[in-house]
Amino acid sequence: MAREVRSYRDLPLNLYQIQTKFRDEIRPRFGVMRGREFTMKDGYSFDRDEAGAEESYRAMVEAYRRIFRRCGLQFGVVEADPGAIGGSFSHEFMVMADTGEEAIHVCGACEYAANAEKTPVRLALPAASGGKIEKVHTPGARTIGEVSAFLGVPVDRLTKTLLYLADGKPVAALVPGHRELNETKLKNALGAAELVMADPETVQRLSRAEVGFAGPVGLSGARVLADPSLQGRAGLVLGANETDYHYVGAQEGRDFRADAFADLTLAQEGDPCPRCGKPLAVRRGIEVGHVFKLGTKYSASLGASYLDEKGESQTIIMGCYGIGIGRTVAAAIEQNHDADGIIWPVPLAPYQVDVIPVNAADAPSREKAEALYRALEGEGVEAALDDRDERAGVKFKDADLIGFPYKLVVGPRGLKEGKAEVKSRRTGETQMLPLEGAAAALGERIRKDAGAPS
RNA sequence: CGGGGCGUAGCGCAGCCCGGUAGCGCACCUGCUUUGGGAGCAGGAUGCCGGCGGUUCAAAUCCGCCCGCCCCGACCA
């Protein structure tokens, strides 16, 4: 694109491709949801300025909403972490499903919805009094639970010190004892590309103690980041960097000093909504689409620029947009099935109609069924003809399992009145149609179903 | 790389704990009936019980080793 785009007249530009991608997954999982090979639609927008880029982004979000709505999906658009792809902000399209692989937070009171790792947390810890720092013997107490039980101190008075290697450099992260660290937040706070928990050898080297007794007091060789709730806080219980010892009564700013403060904790169910303060609920979702506002991250580094009206060189503003095709289909099935099988939403159905001659031995049924099948094709409907020599029940059950939105049943019973029966897979509702014009009527109905529902 | 599970008839499984010569459903074969929601009845065939070794009068069953597959976690869209 850097070579293709010259002038502001070439912008905005929006390109997409649909192709097979490969990721070297350590372990493929969730059936078709996470394999090493998958099909993805990805698209990229190129704009002259921020306003244009934002408009492209907004239009793409709206297009994605419509696509997923037509796929018959119940989904949410959530704020997400841009992750390795980078960029200034991003949204994920999450299909709500209990089998989903990602936790998301939703607020029942307002519109807030976000990837669980994205939700900001502002902790309000109970007031704690000072006192002086003291080293106490805590034999064998390594975990927060053990230390809390041993000292008889509530867990929110303790402080977790977690040692990480950020791009190879040691970092100590401090969070209140009753909360989990959010590694994504820590990674972002450090601006690190790679973050791994320190291995036991490194922990022992840094804390000069066995694993489980690390703390910030007297810790050298590691940058210390702490949750803002710990700033200046007194009465802390901390690892003493000595096997079987903890400090009590420690105070940030007096006994040790954090190098920086940042929101590091993982939001959990019941935490206040960052927008309206009501408690958040946790739900699970399947990520089917992801949009990123990239800004100039890639265009700048790849030298993608254009000449504006004044002939001055400007950097192109980019966005990037992806849909996981296979998992979208999987998610659609997840949300559209019953005990008998798949219920394809019409726009996704590989075939919209299964034409079933009820008794293959009955020549009139067979002939009328075939005629209807051809007529449907003439209507532009994708139809299948089940001309197998099977009992009617078998064909019905198979049609249900495969999920054809409609069955068109042709048998002696209906033919006596010159009619065929249409049955909806979703509602089970049936309707007798005169053979004459049955294909046209059904075609009409399918075209209506296929259009974007409200 | 860590944790767990499973290998028995074509397919899905029970039997294993408590050792006694292998069973259920579906599919299959034969006959009759049935034919608009996975047909019914009667009769029939089917097994190196993952492999190797050990214990025992006797091993699908107990013990050891090996092989294969699956699930969970670390990773990730």
C-alpha cells in the first residue's frame, strides 16, 4: 500500500480478503473453534486523517453488527485490549455462549461491556492504621491464605508480591492479597512485549528466599509496580525476602517505595461498573470479530504516506478488521440448535430447502418432488432433493439434524388435493401450498428471511 | 511441558473394584408383516478384551513396562 497510494485523492480506501490462515497453536481445542488452520476475513482501512479513520471504524463496526445479526447471532460489542496487534483501541464482537472461551464483563444497568481483562478496577480498601514495621516468623506460610490464617489477619491487609520477567527484565508487581493480578494490565503498564512469570530459580535469586516469601522491602534488582490502592498505605503484611519470614506493619513510601503505580488487578464479578458504578456481571463469549483502530503504528513504520492538497507528505491512518469465519458458523450453530439438530438461520444455510418425496416407491410423489426441486432452483433457492429409498421418518429426522430451514414434503396425502407441505424447522409450523406456484411462494418467503431482519 | 481419562464385536458402551472362560444398544444376515416422524416380530452371525511380560489351577479383571487416542492447563485470534 505504501507504493500504491500517492495522493489524498486515493483515500479513503478499504480492502479485504478472505483466506486460510495458520497459527502454530500449542494445542488446538474446542473443536472447530480453535484449530491450527482457520478461515478469516480480514480488512484494512486507509484514511487521510483521524476523523476519516474514525468514520471508517464506525462504519465497519456497524457493518459487522449487521453481518452478525443476519447470521442469527445474539452478540455483544465489547471493549477489548488491542494485544499484540497494537493500536489505540479496539472492540471485540462476542457471541454470548456458556461454552465461550473468554470471560466478558457486562453491566446490567448501563451499556458497558468489556473483555474481562480490560475492565478497569479502582479498589477501595478499608482504612488501615500505621504502626511500625516488624519481622515475624511465619514458618511454612507461603500462600496468602496460609499467611492470613497464621497471622490472623484478613487477606485484604496482605499484599501479594509477584515476580515477573518483562522482556527479560525482573519486575515485582504488588496487588492487595484478596485480588488477582491482571497480566494484561501489567504488560501494558510496563509497555512490555513479552511477560512471563519468573521461574523458581529467578524468584529465589531475587528474593534471596524460597518461593512464597518475596516482598518489596529491601528488594533490589527488580522494578516495583504497585496497584494504586497501595500508595502510601500502612499496616501492610509483606514477604520479608527471607524463608519463613514476613513483615507486618509495613508502609509504602516509608519502608519501601514503589517505582510506579498502575491498575494491576483483574476485575471480578460484582466489581463496580467503571461507567455507572453498578455491580458487573460476568458472562462468557465466543470472539467472532475484532476491530482495531491502528492509527499510524504500521503506516509509519512501513513508510505508507500520501501527499495532501498542499503537496505535503502525511502518514496514512489505518484500521484493521477481522472476522473468524469458521467460529462464526460454529457460534451460530451453538445458538441455533435443539435436541433434533441444527437450525440454520436462512442466510447461513448451505441449502434452504429439503424436498422430500415421502415414499420413493410412489411415482407421482417422486415426479412432483423432482419438478418442485427444479422449480425452486429456478427461483434461485438452494434446494436438496432426498430421493433416497428410505422411510419418511428417516428423511425427516435427517433433514432436522442437518438443519434445512424448510422441508418441502411431497406425498400421496397432499397430492390428492394437489398440494405439498412446507414445514419450518425453527417453528415447526406447517402450511399446505398448491403445487402450482409452491416454489414461487417458498422462494419469496426465503428471500424475505434472508434479508436483514430488524 | 504439567494434570486427568480412555483403549472390550463395524460403531457407541457395560463388565474390571471383588479373578471362574464376555455382554447390551445400534448396525449386519434370513423370513414375514409394515410404509407421512429414525418400523414390528421371529431367527441368526460377529471378538488375538491395545501390545508384551508377570502373579495364579485359572486373567478382560490383579501387578509391571510399552503403544495409541482424548480431555484440562500454560499459548492464542
